[in-house]
Amino acid sequence: MRVAELIDPISRWWDREFILRSFHREEVEAIMRVPLSCRYTLDTLFWLAEKSECGKVLWKLKVPTKIKVFGWRACCNILSTRINLTRKRIKEDNRCEACKTEPKTEVHALWNYGVAQDIWADCSIRLQKCCGGHDDVLQLMEDLITRLSTEELELFIVQAWFIWHQRNSLTQGKQVQALGVLNKRAKDYMEEFRRAQTRLSINSTI
């Protein structure tokens, strides 16, 4: 499914009725929050399931919807990175605010950047520094799908979400957390989410 199929050609806004018929309600709300350009552009963004199996795997992960949306946006290269802000003429310098050398793309911010690599090296899931050379997050996800279990993928996407927010805190001059604390927070977050889902499942059967 292409993104263009979800857009009303007259209003140039999301076709809510069609989206409601096609997705779960929580996914509908997440999609409707994604801003659209008022200008006509070619449909260069693919719904991930069309381009690869990555999208199907991503939306089936048992993580909060906001984190699935974050993962989708990262794979589509539409996070508010320096390189995207430069393209929109919001920023003049596309270099990473932390390393000051490489352009800040999604894959740089979440994977290639030195601090991010240290976080992954200290993570409890099977992620190694040698697993590199990816052009973007979509390519990285496709690689990790072949390496990790579903639970490890869930922890990966949650950890990536924490890394993204840690970087935003850094650029805003806020206090950042130690690497070990960040890894523990991601693990605790997933464990609490799974417990909550189990409680909901039990309550729905009573």
C-alpha cells in the first residue's frame, strides 16, 4: 500500500474513513498525527510492507503504538534530523550536533554515532559494533530482522526510541543519563509494558 492511497486527492489530507477501515484504531490515530505537505509531490514514501517485510514485522511488534510510529518514521527517513531540517531550510548546517563531523541522518543518530554504538555494545540483546555499513534505518532493520528474535527486536526499537530522546535532551541542554541507566530504562519499560498487556488480556477474559 502506497501512502498516496491513504490521502484524499481533493483535500490533500488523510482519508480518515479509508484509514479507519484499513487499520486498528490506535494505528489510525498515529497515522493521522503525521503532517502532510500542502504541495503535490510524487509518492516517494512507500508503505514499508510494500518495499519489504520490514513494515509487516514492525507493526506486529508488541510495543506501544507511539514507538511503532517512531520506528516507521525512522525507516522512512522523516524524523526531525539535522539533514531533514536542512532540506526544509530550517537549519543551515546538517552536521550532527554531537560529533560535529557527520551529517545527522536517522541511521547516524540511532546507530552509527559513537555514543549510540557504546549503548548498543552494552545492551543485553545480541547487537555488535561490527554490524555496520547500513545506508539507512530501513536497511538496518532488515538486517536485524534476520539476526534477532521478536522480543529482541522489540527491545531494539524501544532502545532506539530512548536514544532518540536522549539526543534531543542533549541538544536542548538538558541533563542526559548514563549509558547503563538508559539500557536499564529500556528493559524496564518493555517489562512493564508486557506486564500491563498481560493484565489487560486476563481482565478481558473475566
